[in-house]
Amino acid sequence: MNIFAEYIKYRLKAKGRHGIHSPFVYDFVDQCLRIPLTEELKSKRKSIYQAYRQNQQPIQVKDFGAGSKKLGHTRKINSIFKNSSSKGIYADLLFRITAHYPISTVLELGTSLGVGTLHMQLGNKNAEITTLEACPETRRIALENSLKQIPQVTSELTTFDDYLSKHTPKAFDFIFVDGHHDGTALLNYLSILDAWSHDETIFILDDIRWSDGMWEAWNQIVKNSKYHLTMDLFRMGIVMKRTHQEKEHFTIKI
Ligand SMILES: C[S@@+](CC[C@H](N)C(=O)[O-])C[C@H]1O[C@@H](n2cnc3c(N)ncnc32)[C@H](O)[C@@H]1O
């Protein structure tokens, strides 16, 4: 995957609100993507980002992302923050989505340091967020920092597979899939998550261009007749069933 060439292709295709005829997608671009960030979000994340950036403490990390391989190694917290946490326009997007849509329940696959979780929580403070993380030390740091004293967030120490197979499915309004970036795994999670979603559930899939495998999986999802709305936002993809509408795909400028 040549990410630079991919970005050029994306930019040439990507649309702003002009030329979008779908009312739902027009509203997404015209309203949701323009929601101003609150002062509370700006100040909380400033202090959290600063704390993580300055933290050189090494922790023991269990990596569950690469197939079934469980690699134990140490990583500094500032390096985990730099490489794994949602930031910039994509973190803003998480905030904006929970702020704009009627979302009362969120499922996040992959907590890491809780940065994405914090954005979703501040977007809608009444939403009940369940976030899954299999690495105990990474989760501990999230709970001591970004997710400290936030009762609306339930953090589960679990692999995605264990959680999804051992609990009775309930439909979430928003599902953020941000861990185990492997195309086959992504397709598998999405198929399992069908039982955990309703017709208007918003799925955000992170790192759709992470690898050739992830990109192939994304293209299969776009073609899948089950999903009537898909939006390519370059790094992230949005997927919704919305079976009451015509099947449509958009490349959106974010
Ligand atoms: C990219 S990070 C998540 C970033 C976070 N969502 C954010 O927005 O800041 C991915 C996390 O998923 C966890 N993870 C990956 N595969 C997993 C699995 N199969 N089960 C549980 N956790 C997993 C990793 O340990 C890592 O902390």
C-alpha cells in the first residue's frame, strides 16, 4: 500500500457538501463535521495529551492485534500515545458523532490509553460507553488518566472475541472498531457485531488503509449488500445498515 498515492486518489475523489444528494450524508458533512469543539474537550485533552507525552514510564504490553500471536514487550507510555491513540481530526470526529446523533450506547473495540473513549464521552456525557482492552497495563494507565472517575464508561479487560462470545448481544448505537487491524479479523468482527447493532448503528472502522488486507476488507464491506451506507474518510470508514435507503457509497473530505 503506497499511502501517499492513496491519499492523492482519495483527495481527487473526496467531496464536500456540494454534489451530495443524500440528506443524511449532507447533514453529516454540513452539520456533524462542523460541530464546534467544546472548551471542556480542548482543556481536558490538552492536559491528558501533555501528561502522556511527558510520560516515559515503560509498561509491559501484551499485543493482541497480530492474529493469535500474544507478544509481551515493554513500551513507553509516550510511545503508545504517539502510535496508538486517536488524535487530530479523527479524534474530533469521535466527539462530533456522539455530540450530533442520538447516541445512548457506545461499544469501543480497543481502548488503549482511553483517548478516543474520552472524546466520545465528552461528545455525549449521558452515553453509556463500554470499551474493551486485553492489555492489562495499557488499560490500567487509561483508567488512571483519561478515564479516571467517569462512571459512564465501563472498561472491560478482555479480548474482543471473549467479550463478544461470552455476553448476550445487545444493540449499540455507535460501535468504534479500533484494534486488531487485520482484514480477515475485521470482516469477522463486523459479521459478529451484526447481532450487536440495529439498523441505524454507526460503525466507525479505523485504519482502513493500514495494509492491503485492511483495504481489501474495506472494499468488500463497501460492496456488501447488508450495508446501505458507507463513507470513506481516508483513515476511517463509516458503515451503516440503513436498509430503508438505496445502497450508496461516498468519499468524504474530512
Ligand atoms: C489503536 S489502539 C486503540 C486506540 C483507541 N481506540 C483510541 O481511539 O485512542 C488498539 C488497542 O486495541 C487493543 N487490542 C488489539 N486487539 C485486541 C483484541 N483482539 N482484544 C482486545 N484488545 C485488543 C490493543 O491492545 C490496543 O491497546
